[in-house]
Amino acid sequence: MTDTIFALSTAAGRAGIAVIRISGPNAGTVLRGLTGEALPPPRQAHLTTLWKADTGDALDRGLALWFPGPGSFTGEDVVELHIHGGVAVVTAVLGAIGELPGTRMAEPGEFTRRSFMNDKMDLTGAEGLADLINAETEGQRRQALHQASGALGAVYEAWRTRLMRALAHAEAVIDFPDEELPEDAFDAMTHEISALERELSQHIDDNRNGERLRAGLDIAIVGPPNAGKSSLLNMLAGRDAAIVSETAGTTRDVIEVRMDLGGIAATLSDTAGIRAADEAVEAEGVRRARQRALEADLRIVVFDGSGELWEADDAYTASQTITVLNKSDRGTASAPFPAGDQGVYRLSVKQGDGVDAFVEGLTASAKILCDVGDAPVITRARHREALGDCRDALRRALDATLPELMAEDLRLGMRALGRITGRFDVEDLLDIVFRDFCIGK
Ligand SMILES: Nc1nc2c(ncn2[C@@H]2O[C@H](COP(=O)(O)OP(=O)(O)O)[C@@H](O)[C@H]2O)c(=O)[nH]1
Ligand SMILES: [Mg+2]
């Protein structure tokens, strides 16, 4: 028999309330054992006392909810206990549950895993749920909620169903070559496959905005020494994360700060000032700075706009670059600076002049890089890889010279989509074959 699993579902530590979840065939027995009462009406909060079965000690007083399967989160019988969120209370109740027959502590992710196994959600839904729990910003929350509610899985499932239909037609051509098939059936099939290929391509060529929104935007602050890079990072972070000093070459390693840019999660990194350094540690810092600059989604290149020297560098001229000419409080140099494609901002970190406009521009650029529109988008490399495999298979299917080869590629394409949602079932195919074609009965 399946184990009945249990775990503390709220964060550990002191809190007003803690929720313990129990799922499995013995969940109802566990609840009866803890309360000494009959099961409460389903899906209704029921105030009760929890007892330790062997000693008859009262453990806590709280709410019990009974969700009989399959209409529960996991699809199994589920019990939720809302108890007081004290360390000793939680330990005692967990201990009492563990002593009841057929129960054990849940593994990480096991409730959601059971939910998937019982067809309550597909893999994209499970991933969406994990993202929702991890979401730190509005943008992440919105995207994760969309995915957790099944919007992305529905897109892939719809494609898979269409592919399955095309495959069923190809199989029919193979299995029953002499039968009366509609004349333009083959044309209709290739037409459908190229339509699918186009839709998939559009979905894949999304500039990776969804993945960026989920993982957070990578923003690198680079520039020559002493321009005010560390000061800018501290200002954006709202705290003294990096050391600011008038000594050039102070920042040597990369310093990272997480921040929320108008709903978009971003990792901001401060780097060593780029110059020809002859000391080994600083030289390594400069190498890391250039690497960060090249790998970042967005660059903020900071110069001392009041006139200190700078040398040209590849790190300053990439696309997706915002140029900051700092120290405007000290005047304006006449020397030209390279202009980033995302705008040039003259400001003073020290005095605050021009900072608002810069932050506004930075947020606008970040939003464009993470703009996902309304349609569900790819949020993980795992999806992208499988979608790429599916697209390749469709392209091969369109070039195939024999129906057998076409069918094989369609099958591979379907399997690739099935990998994303975790659904692949030969029975589905048989159903369609036998529903659409009553050949020979
Ligand atoms: N006058 C003026 N000085 C600034 C401004 N921003 C930073 N500084 C000073 O410039 C020096 C170098 O700053 P820092 O942030 O360490 O530069 P980094 O080397 O680019 O990281 C420090 O003495 C800062 O106080 C500014 O807007 N105006
Ligand atoms: Mg610095």
C-alpha cells in the first residue's frame, strides 16, 4: 500500500499558525486517531483537540480539514492541521503522526509529485508551483501563477494533440494504403505540420524573455576605476554593499546585489574598474569584470563625466548598454564618451541629481528584456530544448519522402512535447486512430 506521508507545510520556526499536511490512504485514520472523533464534514474547518494516542496527552487545539480524494491537492485523501506555530507544538504533533501506522515524513516535493502522478497537474504546472513559491517580484509571481494554473501546459498539450492527429493520418496511410482515404488528406496533413512548425518557431524565438523574467535579469556595472560604480550599486541597493573609496582599484572581486526593479528581479553586479592593471589580483578582477559585462543581459557603463580619463574597451560597446556620466556636480568634460544604445544619463550619485531619470530608464530597459506579453512563454531551458527537438522533428517530417519516415518523425516530435508536460501515452494514439478511421471496423 502507498505510504501516508506527512510534513510541516509552512516554514519552520515560530509563527502564529503552522500547517501540517497529511496525504495518503491512512490520512483519515490518522485524523481520527489524533482527535478521537469521527471525520469532520469534507473541506470544512473543524475546531478540535489533538491528542497523543498512547498517553492521552493533549498536544494542541486547532483546526482540522478533511479533503477526501480524489478532490484534493494530491488526489489522495488529505488532512490539513492548522495548529499553533511553536517549535515544541509542531514537533509533538509531527511525532504523534509518525507513530501512527503506515505514516512517514514526506520527501521534498513529494506532495506535488503525487499530485502529478494522479494527473492533478502536468510537469509545467508543478514547475509553475515551485516558481510561485520562489517568486520574489511581481513579474515572477504573475508569470508563475499563469504557468501553475496550467496555461503553458495547455499550449503544449494542444500542440501534442494536433501532432497526434497528424500522426494518426500518417499511420492510416501506412497501414491501409488501399483504403479509401479522402483525396486531399495528405495535403491537409502536411499543411497542419507546417502550421505547427510555424507556431512552434514563433514560441521558441521569444528572445528568452520568459526565462529571464523567471531567473532574474543579470545587470553588470562596469567602467574605468573611480567613476563611481560602487557608489551607484550602493545607491540602487539602498545599502552599503560595496566599498566606496577614492583609491582607484578598490573593488576587485564581483559584488552581487539582488533587487526588485519595478517588479522584475535583477542581480546587479559591481565589478573592478577596467584598466591595464599590473598587479595580479587587480588584473584578475579586471578579467572578471569584462567577463561579467559580456555575459550580462544589460550593462551599466559608468564614467566620470567630469573628466577623468578612460580607455576604450569592448565591454563598453556591446548592445543593451546604458551609459552613465557620473559626478555631474563637478562639471562636464568636453571629451566624448561612448553612448550606450539604451540611453545616456548625466547624473550625480553623490548629490542625487538626475538619478530618478536614470532609474526610470533602467527599469524601462529591464522591462523590455523581460516582457512576456499575455501568451504563455518558455520559462526554462528544459522546455526550450524539448521544443527545439520537436521543431527539428517537424522539419524532418516535412522533408520526408516516405509516410513511414514522416510518421517516425511525428512520433519523435510528439515525444519531445510529451517530455515537457510529462505526458506520453500510446493509448492516446490508438484512440484517435480508431475514432477517426473506422476502416474495416
Ligand atoms: N563628486 C562626486 N564624487 C563621487 C560621485 N560618485 C562617487 N564619487 C566619489 O568617487 C570616488 C570613487 O567612487 P567609487 O564608487 O568607489 O568608484 P568605483 O571605483 O567606480 O567603484 C569616491 O571617492 C566617491 O565618493 C559623484 O556623483 N560626485
Ligand atoms: Mg568600486
